[in-house]
Amino acid sequence: MTNKLIHSEYKEPPEGAVSGIIFSINGPIVKTEGNSGFLMHEMVYVGNEKLIGEVIGLTSQASIIEVYEETGGIKPGELVTGSGSPVSVTLAPGILNNIFDGIERPLSEIAKKDNAYISRGVNVESLDTKKLWDTHITVKKGDRLYHGSVIAHVQETPAILHKVMIPPDKEGTVSEVVNDGKYTINDTLVKIILNDGSTENLSMTQHWPIRIPRPVLKRFPASVPLITGQRILDTLFPLAKGGTAAVPGGFGTGKTMTQHQIAKWSDADIIIYIGCGERGNEMTQVLEEFSELTDPKTGNPLMDRTSLIANTSNMPVAAREASLYSGLTLAEYYRDMGYDVAIMADSTSRWAEALREISGRLEEMPAEEGFPAYLASRLSSFYERAGMVQNLNGTEGSVSIIGAVSPQGGDFSEPVTQNTKRFVRCFWGLDKNLAYARHFPAIQWLTSYSEYLNELAPWYTEMVDKKFVDYRNQLVYLLGREASLMEIVKLIGADVLPDDQKLVLEISKVIRIGFLQQNAFHKDDTCVPMSKQFKMMDIILYLYQKAKSLIHMGMPMSILKEDGIWDKVISIKYDIPNDKPDMFDEYKKDVDRFYESVIEKNA
């Protein structure tokens, strides 16, 4: 594969480019006869309309090409022309506050040409090549530049400073630089002399193959959580920065809305939202909501640190398969600048279905439920690109991947969910019964888990409170006991339970409704800081210990339930603003008054 990289908009093929003649068309799969001289994973232009495709198979008799656009109307005998380069994305200022299709074509520019629908062979630049960016050069003549060195700063949005870097495969000595000023993404900013003595012009633009991970210097173990503001995630099942999580659930259980909440409120610097095979109205909702939201960290529009990739269910299925890799490459690019990036992939099941359809067109031997035998390896290659790393330029950044899974009928035993569980360390299983009961987030605490808890415990101890992990474990224990007791209740009723077990049911109700359930439309409850989450656990467990003492004194649970303290503790999430933690002291006094009043009444 040549070093020259070409991105997804059409360019005139290089002189002497190889070509082949189409002899077979099967949906998105096109074959050319004979040995055309193409390279594996090379980007090609298919037919008279120059549709974008990728070489996915080579034999001495034929080249197999996956076309990322609708192939209707193509006929045998038309030419396929090679580009000499792999399918790549353009990396430069202008990615944020933008929405692309699966192969990084901006939908706003396509809409100007083709209105509401993408026509075949549409030719648009991935990024605006005419816009002038206010550029500050950070190097001078004679400086030695290494892989990933920063050569300029551009204020891409009010929230994000774009760090223009030398490509990872280049290094040399600066021979010329321009002055600070306004430049386009293709203007030469710096000239360097490479190690072999040749000269290279550096602009703001890089191109990178979507299927090849960008190189890093070192990977770090998980040590810092991705704070989402969602109590059940941050407290019970935390995700580390640079970690991987799956959000499986049936239709209507809230996968997309859970990802929306994380995208809106997490402490990641940049969000890459990939709508892979989802309904068009859902992506429209994302666009409308994100454009109206204010970033709580900066006060700027949330879109200033967000990029959307939309490959909806009515778009070509082959481009759906490429969209995840396009989003990953954009995320790795900003990670290389030292940012923490979170990817929302919605949903990996639709991506797996695209793999299945293409595999069927290729007449490959199907595995379980018709999915290809390489489903597991493809999923692993996707999730393994997450991580907290030290970049080539010495900065530290992370890519966290949160992938939604849409098992048919909510069956978690199907292949995509089971294989995903092998490669993620955080599993947030959504439950339809919780969703239908209007309990959101509908994450089932009995089936969900996080393997990051032990690694993140030192952070919680130092940054929140030394009792945090112990309190969290107590909540999980009580919820587990409730589940066991409910099996007995279903058989013989709650009245026969001893009072200490009735107390477990009552305090678990407080935990479920007052702590785990969260209201996305309430100004304080939609996103909760870690300090308040801890204090909420503290007051719930304080109430439990006081009530437990009363039970041991012989007080019946029926008397304890007569007091309104239980509902008052449940309402803490609404009644105590996030910025007034001192109000919790008054609630502790209310619990003490409850304790004393029960003793007085029954003395």
C-alpha cells in the first residue's frame, strides 16, 4: 500500500491507475474479472458514476469489491478504477459541530446539492477547504519534529482547541514556517526536511485509513472513572476512561436515551456519536436536541464538542459497516491531541447485521444465527481500540467506547450480545419490565456488572470519600437480598416475613426509587455530581441503620412505616439542589428525630 492516502471524496485517479471490468453484481458486492492489480482494502471508484467502494477480496480470477453506495443501475462491462490508497478519513479542523455519513461526507453539504436524500456518486469535500482558520504556529525554523508533534493551534470551536499535528509516520527538521494568521486546511504551514533528505509540506490536513489504529506510545491501566452524572452508572457500575461498555436491551428499553444522557453529561472532552443503522427520526432527534443543549462545563452549545456520524437504516448497508471505523478514527485523532473522547455506537447489532448481509452476498459459510464466523474477531478489533494512552507527542488521552446492542426480543443469549460480553468490561443490561414501569434508566442491577470497580476504588477513596466503595457494596447487597425475599413474597406474601426482612424490602424501595431511578427532565436530577451521590447513599444507609436499631429493640415495621421519613428520603434527589450539599445535615437530623419519636411513642 502506498504512503499517499486519499479520503472519501472523488479525486481523479493517479496516472497509470489500475482498473478492472465488472462481470458480477450482487447487491453491494461487485466482482471484476481477472487479476486487476488492486490492493487489499484499496479504495476504488465503481462504474460510470464513480461510486466509492473497497476491495475486500482478491483471487487470480476476480477482485471482490464492497460498494458503499446503492448499486442499482450498474451493469457488467463498466470499469472499476483504483485509487492506490486505502479508505481513509480527512482529519483537520471542522470535524466538530458537524454531521457526516458513514464515509465522512458532510450531510449539510450533500443537502445543498441533493436536498433530503443522498444521490449516488455525490462528490463533496469531507471538510470545508475554503474556510479560513485563525492559526497560531507553535514551531520555529530549526526545530526537530517527531511523530505527532504539534505544529499549530486552531480554535476549532469555543470549547475545543484543535492541535495541528505532524502525521504519525513523519519526522524531520523544520526548514520554513509561515507567520500566525488565517489559513485554510490545505495551506502549507510548515516545511520540514525528512530523514532521507526530501522535503515535506505540512498543512492542517491529515488522512488516515479507517481500519488501521493510530499508533500510541504506551497504554495505561484503568484508573479514572468516566463520570456520567447517572447514579446507577457512576456508583454501582462505573466505566473507566478508556474503557468499554455494552448497553444491551430490547426495543423501547432506553438504549438510545441512555447514550444521549451520557453524551450530554459525561466529563469526556469530546463526543463522537455514531448512529449505525438506527431510524432516521432518532438521528433527527439527536440533531435537534444536541443543537439546543448547553454544555454544563463551558456554557457553550454541546455541539461545539460533538461530531455525529449518521448511517441510518435507509442508507446503503455496506457504509454501515464502515461507519464504526470512521468514528473510531476521528476519536483517535482527538485522543492524540490529549483529549478524553467518548464514542456512542448505536447500535453494534445493526453493524453486525450489515456484516451478516455482506457475508451472505459473498456466499460465506454462516455461523450461529447466520452471522459470519468472524463476528467475534470484528467485535474485538472494534472494542480493543479503546484505551487510556500516552500519545506519540507525550500527551495523555483516552477513547471510551459505549456500544448499544439490540438483541431481537431482548434475548441476551443471541450471538452479538454474547460475543460483546467477551470483549467489554462493563455491562449495563436494560430490562423491559423496568422500562414499562417507567423506571429510568432501566438498567437491571441484578444482571449488570462492572469489572472496573476494584481498579477505580483508589480514585473514589481519594476524590470522593474513603467510605464510598463500602457504601456502594452495601447498596448492592441490600438489592440482592430484596430480590431473594421477593421470591418468597410472591409465594406466601410479605406479611409472614420477620420485621428485619420487611425492613430490607422497605429500604430497598428507597434505594430503587430514591437513588437508582433518575428524572432526565428535572434540572437537578438529570445529572448528579459525585459528592451528592455519596451523600445520598450516606443518608439512605443512615436511615437503614437507625431503623435496624429500632427493629432490634422490638419495634414492629408497621409502626416505623407510619412516619413520613421514608418518602422524605426518597424525595432528596429533587429537594436538595446539587449545589447545596449542606442541606443533607438537616435530613440527618430528621432521621434522628424519627428514631427518637418512635422510641418515645412506644416507651
